[in-house]
Amino acid sequence: MILINKLNKSGQVVQRIRALKLLAASTTLVMMVFSGQAFAQEPEQGHLVSIEQVKKEQVNPTMWLPANVISRKNAPISAEQTGQLLWVEEVGSQVKQGQLLAQLDDRHLKLQLKRQQAQVNQHQANVDYLRGQKARFATLSEKNNSALSELERVSKDLTVAINETAALSIEVEQTLLAIEKTAIVAPFSGNVSEQFAHVGELITIGRPLLQLTDTKNLDVSIAAPIAIAPFLTRGQKVMVKWQQQLIQLPIRTWSQAGSQLSRTFEVRLAADNLAIIAGSAVTVSLPKQSPRDAILVPRDALVLRENETYVLTVSDHQAKKVSVLVGQGIERWVSVIGELAANDNVVVRGGERLLDGQKVRFSGELVAAVK
């Protein structure tokens, strides 16, 4: 009886194993059938893609270079006289041309001026006396009542006195100019960007007092490769990128001599009245070649692989792989070299897993464009 029971249990186990194998085979068959239907339907429907047309335009190949915003007028304002600093303009002050920037003590110069003016008056009195003497001796000489030598001596003394008075008058003018120079005024309109001296200091001639920067007349300075010099044109507008903004500025001038060490030369763009602080860093796009015609495709059309770059064109709802060489980028477009022509349709969406020769389909609004 025990043996019979063991045999019955073994038979039940074998039957269960056979049933499980049959169920697994049926499931696999069903999955294969449905998968076959799916793969069979996909070629008929095609991959859903978006397309755009290739265009042909004239492009200006450019290169992006770092640059700095500078002021055309940016100078340290120095003292032209010696004296104690009585007042100086604050940092950040906006001043106009001719406006007072600093004041030096001028009392010693004013005293010197009074002394010189007194000397001039004294010598002028001597001149007036000698003129009278000359007139009297001339009258006596005509009547032979005086020696000619006396007239000549008086004439000589008068000439010397006139010259001494003129020399003292020049010294007076110099002192007046020195007094005027104790008031340091702005040579141009701008902003006080830095202060080098403080009230109460003894200032000597040539001592910088403050830095004056013209904040309106600005330039963008670029150290550009000498090789691009033939492609620059005065007044030509180029793109400038600043704080995520793109603006166009004209080329104002450039240096006619380059640096032997860096092989670069300075290019300046006019940035007048631009709301930007001098010293800011920007990026500038300068032309590096002459304008030429190029085939342009959207950047999204490029499929980048390890060994090649290609685009997928569409004709009769069928994709075709076209290898390209990528050139200059222009906003959302890029120039390419390959077997492409203007008005060709290229895939811009849905081409990541699309293979050469596969069927494609389009959204409703694109069907008319493809046909």
C-alpha cells in the first residue's frame, strides 16, 4: 500500500509539471503573436516625426571672443600746485566738464600776488618818472641847454624800467594762474570712481587726487587675432553677449599694429550711452571669413554619434540618412556640408531611433508641407 501511494503522488507531480510547461508555452506563443502584430503594424504606420525645410542663405562666419567694456576717457586727476587739501569730491559723484573737483589752500599764493602787484606799481611809478625826465631833457636838448648824453641815459633807464615792469606783470599773471590751479576742475564730464587723497593732507605737484571716468562714451575692447583684420569694416555691426542679452554694436576703430607676443590687435566697438558699467566683461562675435552662401539646417536636425554626424531627410514618407560636416552656427540654425539642397525636408523631432530607410508619418499640420 505504501508503494502504491508513492507511485500515485509521483504521477500527480509529473502531471503538474507538464501542465505548467504547457501554460508557459501558450503564454510565449500569445506574446509572440501580439508582438508580431505590433511589429507588423509599425512599418505600416511609420515613426511619428516633425520636419523642417533646409534653407540656403549667405552667412558670415564668426568667432566669439572675450572682451571688456572700457571708458574712452578715464584719467587720474592730479594737483598742479602745492598746498593743503581743503575739499575733494566724493566717490560716485557725477560731475560735468568744468565743475569743481577739489580745492587747495591758496592763501600763500594770494599774499605772493599782493607783493608782486606792489612791485609792479613801484616800477610803474619809476617808468612814469623817467618818461617825464626824458621829455624834459628832450626839450632842453633842442635848445642846447642840456648834454645829449643825459638824454640818452634817461632813455636807457626808461627802457630798463619798462622791461622790469613787464617782467613783474608776467609774474603776476603766473601767480594768478597758480591761484586758479588750486581749484581742480573736471576736464570732461564723468563719474568720480576713486579717491586717492583726503581733506587735510599736504598735496604736492603731480599728486593724484581722484579718478574721473566718462560713463557715457564707452568702448568694447577686444584682443582679436591678427588673421581676422582683413574682414573688419568700420561701422559694421557685430553681436555682443552681455548678461544673457544679445545686442548689436558697430565697429568704431581698430589698431593698425598687433602684439608680437600674442599675435593679437585691439578692436573697439562703440558702446555710447549703453546702460553698462565700465569694466564689465562681455563676449563679442567678430567675422573670421568673407560672407559666403551656405546650406542651413536646424540644430535639432543634427544626430550626433561617436564616429559621425548626420541628418535624416524625408522623401515619400521614407527616411534617408545623410552624413554632414558641421560649420558655423547662426542662432537656431547651423551651416552644414553634405548631399543636401534648399527646401529638402529634414527630421527635427523623433529621429533619435529612426533608421535609414524606415517609414515615417507626420502630424496633421505637416502632411500638407510634405506632399
